[in-house]
Amino acid sequence: MARRKEVKAGKLSIDQMRQLINKKAGMQVAHDLNDEDNPTNVTDWIPTGSRWLDSMICRGKLAGVPVGKITEIAGLESSGKSYMAAQIAANAQKKGIDVVYFDSESALDNSFLERIGCNASNILYIQATSVEFVLETIEELLKSNENRMLFIWDSLALTPSNSDMEGDFNPQSTMAVKARILSKGMSKLLVSIANTQSTLLVLNQLKANITRSPSEAMTTPYMTPGGKTLIYSYSLRVWLTRPKAKASFVMDDKGFRIGNTVKVKLEKSRFGSQGRQCQFKILWGDNVGVQDEESWFDAIQSSEHLERSGAWYELKYEDGTSEKFQSAHWTTKLQNEKFKNRVLAIMDEELIEKFDQRIGNASDFYEEEEK
């Protein structure tokens, strides 16, 4: 009986190995990292509504919510989580991205969405009846819809699990069930979200960090529901808090409250900018949304191109000329195209270029941690 001749394995190129793996997997899982369309590369961003925040998220560029990734916006009560989510939804629609809104609170207002710039009739609104239902629905839509999608989950903290719904009100009976479900669910969705260039925006609550370790409580005053494993699936975590001073409210000319100041911190960023902070105002009166242009004035305060003398400020142009103004007339001055373009150029220099090139002191970019 003739012996079978052994076939020796030859040396494969990286491209040949990539083809072999994709054939075995039955789908494209091996990618060329030099290919701009590889799933690890963020090629598109959804603006948050705040240019100041967008300038901080990714080192070296103007960004926003990363497409193809999972982002968390967590905040204290009435800090503006849903308002920011709606603003992001409006910006996603402008990019031709389908918006799917999971609402566990049954509190989404149609007129509010329209005022912030959304096309409410083109938003797929779904009541978030359980954590399992939300995860399974996202998985099904990712398989069925070829268009890019933005999934907004408002909010994870108030979405029960199936066992919560079927059980009693004793918290001990379903302890850590939601965390285990989310750990499994997010790990299933990560690759599908990246491959379809969709985005998951999770809204969550900030709660006081009640811990046995005083040192940990000092460095991390807040925690979020959902378990620690969940945090690893986020590419970006944005935390919203509110100053307690009465002056933090935005008032109309009659003294009625129509908005509030929000402090924003990048709690986690895979884009090289963790720990950066900014603040702006969110309006929830007749006008709804981030008060963006007003915040630009604070964003450029440390610039050498802006000088103050008493109540007057002087903005310096690149050609050596300058323009004086008072802070009360800031938004009026921004109606001048030359003035506005100079402000935007200074913002790019101060917030993007200097941070990217490490120009100046770190304290110029990282505010003191909140205790």
C-alpha cells in the first residue's frame, strides 16, 4: 500500500492569512489596519451640539460621538442627559442616520424633539420594557437594516430585567441580574455595531459612590448602575453634573428659569483625552438645546489672542488688527463672519492643537477633580 505523501505548509503572506481566516469565519473578521474602512477606525462622528465638547473628545481633531462605537452619557438628575441625546439625534438625522429611541421612562415629548431640530416622525420610538428586550431588538435591527443607525437608550438605570418584572419588590431577589445580562449583551453587540457603522448611546444615572474605602470615595465621587464589566464596552463616557449655585440657572428677562449650566467631564475616552472638562448651558424653555455659541467665550479665555481691560475685551486677528467688545455683546459680535471665523480658529488652536502638541501646562486642559 503506497504511503500518502505529506503536504508541507508553505509560508503565507499576511494577506493570504487574512483571506484564509475570513473564509473559515464565513465573514470578514480579519482586516487590514491600513484600510480606512476597518472596524477599529472611527471615520465619522456625530456632533454633540457643543463645539467645545466636540473639540475635546478626540486628540487632534474636531469630533463628537464616535460612529461604530458605544458611548455613555451619565449625569445627575436634571443635568441634561435627555436634552443632549435629542440634540445628538437631530445631528444624526442630518447625516442620514436612522434614529432608534428606547425610552424606559415613557417621557419623550414630541414637541420637545421638534423644537430641538429632530424630525420626530422619522424616529423609531420603542418603550424599553426590559433590558433583554432592548438588547435583542438592537441585535435584530443590526441584522436587518443596511442603513447606519443611532440607538439611544434612555435610560439604562431605569430599565428592568425580565426577572425584575416577574418577581417581587425585594431587591435581594434579583441582585446583580441586570449587570450579568448587560455584560453578555454588550459583548455580543460590540462587533456588530462596529461592522455596521452604527452607534449605541447609553444614557445612565450618576449616583453617590457609597464604598467601604474612603480613599476611593474621594477620588471617584460617583458610580453608574449596570455593573463594572459594562464600563469596558464604552469607547467614550461623558459625565454631566450641575453647579449648585442659584446663578447656574439661565433666566429670561422676567426671572423665569429657562435653562441651567452643565459641567461636563470625559470620564473615559479611548481617543486620548480622558479627564478633560468644559461647561455650557442647556436650554429647556421656549428654546431647547445646548447654548453653544455662548460657551465659546469661556472656551477661549486663556488664549493670548484675547485680552481683557476692565469691562472690555480685545480680539486679535492674524493680520495684526484687533476688535474691541464687551462680553454682553458676544453673541451679537458672532453675527460678523470675520469675527466668528477668528473665534473658531482660536478655539481650534487652544482646544485641539495645543492639547495635541502638549503646548502649555496640563492644568490648562485638566480642571481640578471634583471632591
